[in-house]
Amino acid sequence: MKQLNLASISKRLIMIMKENEIKYLIKQAMPNSYVKIKHLHDDNYSCYVESSAFEGKSLVQQHQIVYNALGKSLDKDIHAFSIQTAIPK
């Protein structure tokens, strides 16, 4: 029988909570968006955000919208964060 490793379970739970928090913050700023968060390792994440809020915006402006949605979370909880944005077809 496989023994439970509480440290591993705790780390995974924290990771899932961070993924959900990131997604929640982005969805709050852009309610009709599609958001996918991927945990890469440690405190490194990537996200894909598809939103009509990006229409007419440059790539830099699109990324700024996402960064602004996350606020201070990027400073304290996330070490590295990559963003991919798209406009719905």
C-alpha cells in the first residue's frame, strides 16, 4: 500500500489553490474570457487567456490587462509567469 506523503500533498494543494486564485482574478477582470492556467514547477506558472477585451489592443496592452488583473499576487506568490493571449474567433 502506498504511503501518503503529507509534504507532497500539501505542496500539491497549495499549487492547485494558486492556479485557482490566478484563474479567479483574471475571470473577475474579464468575465467572458477563457482562462487556462498551467503550473510549470515551484512558483512558476503559464497562462492562456482568450478574451474579446483584447480586441484592438497590442500584445503589450493585452499582457498588461492580465498583469493588472493579478495585482500584487505576482509580487508575493508567483516567481515566474508567462502569458499567451488571444482574441476569440
